Amino acid sequence: MPIAPEIARVVDLLEAEASAAGKPSLEQMRADHEANTARFTPLRARASVASIHTREIPGPDGPVPVRIYRPHRRVAGTCPTMLWFHGGGWMTGSLETADIAARELCAADMVVVSVQYRLAPESPFPAGLEDGLVALRWVCDAVDELGGDADRIAVGGDSAGGNLAAVLALMARDLGVDVAAQLLLYPLVDADAGTAYRSRVDQADGPLLRTAEIEWIITQYLRPGSDPRDPHVSPIHASDHAGLAPAVIVTVEFDPLRDEAEAYADALTAAGVQVTKRRVPGLVHGCFDMIGVSPTARDAIDDAIADLLRHLRTGDVPRDDEPSRSPDDTSHSGVFFARFVHPERYPLIARSPLPAADVRRLAGGLVGLDEEAYGSAANRFASSAATAAVELLDDADFAAAVRRLPFRTGDRVLALGDSITDDACSWAEILRAVLQATQAGAEIVNAGIVGDTTTDAIGRADLLVAARPTWVIQLLGSNDVRRHGHAAQVRMLTLGETLRNFRAIEQLIAEDARARLIRMTPTPVRDDQSRAWEHFAVHGLSWRSADVAEVARELLRLDADAVDLHTALSGPGIENWLLPDGVHPTVAGQQQILRALVHHLAERDSPTGPPATRDAGPGDRTSATAGS
């Protein structure tokens, strides 16, 4: 099959950048590895863990830094412990680049110890391996302190880190150190250039990793005169693989290292070792650093971790409170409401920020989930938004419109709205994923808050201005017409009050934020569904479609350049675009919102108002008009 579309876009971008930059220095290679890891899987796209602690342990040539990740515990007692080694050709990578995989493993209820081993060429073989062995012995000694199970210590790594993990599994067997499993993600297991592997020929030119680069990397790792067939360099050449820890070995379709890793899996199987071997189609070497933009890669690493857990005999049975695979499933109210609860955006907390862990606990508590379950739900919603972005970008017309967006590198696009924007799968989050995948250079700031009216938005104007937006995209009005009371049916704001607030927001954005304002009309609602929705009915909440339509109509009169979402989501298909509550869009509905917005912006003759400068103080910035 072809390369997964979202990965292909990253490959094209990185190949173009590499071609323009020329041959990098070692320092630049290391900097690029760090930057690209953060670029394609930023912190917000990574799994939630209970705690992270960095310390140093005594090493053979000075301290060895390790980073310890502890999980939100699902069950009482001890849990498996993973000793993890980052990739990077033994020459690049760090605890920071390892953070993505370490968090994913930890979120699966494992203690993870990530190792910053010494790098070549300054510290060639066997320096990094020696650090790894020291770390393994330390974990075995400290496992009780770590909260791990001494009978379930695993080793793992990706690429060169997978090589170290595989070699350590060999050494552990020979030294009598008990290793329960090994997880090897596209590992290099044969440093002998004389061994013939078809993938090193078929994938000689990459993408991203080339056969010639592999051969050069090996020369940097080994001292002159070293034997590349030494089993501590090339574990596939060990004379005996019997008695090794059970292994999960994952390869990807487009990788020069693919066939040697699969040959290693076969060698272990032939020696009686339990092996789970997976080849993931459509992916490239290094893809597990890209799970923030690639649902395909995220699913692949989730599957690999599930395989590992089976080898560790922990089972892979989801808990009752784990979220459904579909973000639109409303059967578990806590998980469903977790889509719309982000306390860090609430004005009181935003003005006096809490530690991230406290915010997660608060968020989970508000919807009846423990911190771990809330984090798990958040991760799945982020994955759903990334998938929705990929689906949109597969539409050639949409992708072409994205390329014509008026956003510039460095622009901050603030999404101002209520729960439709606050939604973890909202148009704003999908737009964030679209811009990341296409490397558009603009940043999304989600300022949606569940329940907000236009009056509430004015009340947090200081926070909106403090975000220093270049653009503000407004989707408000639905809660202005929200009605309260089973009998009284009191409307939150009159139409006149809403229109006055629209003008006030325009003035604040123009004069204080000095940003460009794009308005979108409220989306349609379905009266019958909203009245029948249990969680609305209990609290006497309701909406009338005529009220929403009136606000949409008057906003278009106020601002002829507003995006008409009310029409875009009305008519045939509306049953697919609204959740059972009749108010909030499904993921497909959120995609429809973003389609309408992107095509509207792409087709505009020019952005509203002159650009605002940002290289001087507020008094020197050019004021931009807002609205129409």
C-alpha cells in the first residue's frame, strides 16, 4: 500500500527541508531530532501520566540520567516496569525525544524508566550499552521502590534503542538477570553491511532513512577494527537465541531495517522464544515520533503495547470506565462530557493557573472520572481530531483551500466560542491538526468554554487580549438563546442584547486585541432532540430552532462576511451532523464546520483589515479593523 497520507505529508516536508539545508553537522542532526519530535507530537498530543521524575544513577563513566514515569494506577498492587532506550542511530536523541513512547507505555499501566545513555561518536560502542546494563541492574535493585513487579521487568526501544534493548536481553540471559519481555520497534539488529536484506535494497533511498546513512551511522558507533558481527552489536548473529525473553518486534513497510528485524523475529521463533511479529503497512522509519499527526502510527504503537502486555500476562481487558472507540458514543456520560470539560480555560483558573495534575483531577472529578480515565479519554479525543484532519486533507478541494488560507507563519488564531468550540473534537482542534500536518506555521489557541454566552465572552476579554491573537474566529450565540425552566422557559439574552454584545466583542477585538475578527453563525439545533435529551431535561434546559435561526440571520445582516454555518449544517445530512442531544455537532459535523470556514477564508478577496505588526510594543502595533 502507499505511504499513509498524513505520513507522506511529513515526509515531503522533511525531505524538502533537508534538501534545502544541505548536509547537517552532528549538532544540527541532534537539534533537528529534538525539534521534529516536539513539532509532530507536541506535549498536548502525548499521553497523561501521574508523575515524571528525572534523576541520575551511578554509571561506569559518570552519572547516567534516567527519567521515571509513574502511571495513574488502574488497579492496586505492583505493575510492570519498562526500561526504555530512545532511537537516533546511537548519535542523537535524549530523554526528551523518548518522552512520547515513555508516556504511551506508562499510560498502559507501566512504570517506565527512560535512559539517557552516552552517544557516539564521542562515546562509541560499548559506552551506551554499558550505561544500559547499569540502568537494568539499577531497575532490578530499585523495582520495589519504583512500585514495579520484579517478575515483570521489560526492556524496549526504537531503532538504535531497539538494538540496545535486544542486546541487553541477550546479556540479561547470559548474566542471569530476569527480563520478562522485550519491545523492539523497527530495531537495527545487524551492523554487518555484508549481510543481504531485500529491504536495504528496495528502500535504499528511504524515505527519511537511507541505507547509505545506516552504513555511515554504524561507522560512527563502532571503534575502528570492531567486529560488526559481535552479538553485542548485531544480536541477530548470536550463536544461540534460546531462552531469550518473549519479544514484540514491530516493523514498518517503508524502512531499510524492515527485513533484518523480521529475520531476527524468525530467528527467535526458531529458537523457541515467544514472539509477536508485526509489520505495519503505510508507515516509515521514525513514525512513532509522529503519533501527534498520524492516527495510523498511534494505532500501531497502541497495538504493540497491547501485545507487550499480553506477554507480560497482565491481560488487555479494558475497564468498564474506559472510553468507547467512537468519540460520538454517548453511552458513558462521564466520557462523553469529558469532551467538553477543560477547566484550564475557565476564567478563575486561567487567571490563577493550577498545576496540570490538579487541573486533570478537577476535570475528571467534574465528569465523574478518575484522573487516569479522564486522561485516557482525552488521548482518544485527540486521536479522533487528528483522524478527522487526515480525512479532510484527503479531499483535494479542501487541501487546496487550506493552502490558500490567509494565515501566516507566527499567526495566533484564537477560537472564541462555547461548548461547540470547547469540544475536544471541535473544528478548532481539527484545524490545529490540519495546520500541524500541513506545517502552515500558524498556532491555534482554543478559547472555547462550555456554556458561554456572548456576555461571558466579554467578561473574559482580558484573557483573550492576553493571548495576543492575530486572528479571532468567533462561534457564539447558541447559549444566548438557551432557555431555563421547565415551565417558564426563560431565554438567557434577548436578540437585542446578543447583537449589542456582538458589536462590543468586535470593538474589543479591534481596539484591545488588534486582531482580525471572523464571525461564524451559530449552528442549527433540533428542538425535539434537545427537549428529549435526559441531561438537558433534568436541569430544565432547552433550545428552540427558531431562536437560533433568528440569531444566525441577524448576525449575517450585521456582518455580511460572516460564515453561514446555520445553512451549511441544515437540510439533508443534519442527522449525521448533530449528536443525540440535538445541539452539539458530531465529529462529522465539526468537520463540516471546518470545511465551511476554510473554504470561506480561502475564497475571500483579502483578509479583513491591514495586518497587525508584532515586533514592537502595544503602542506601536498597527490597529486592524474587525468584522465588516
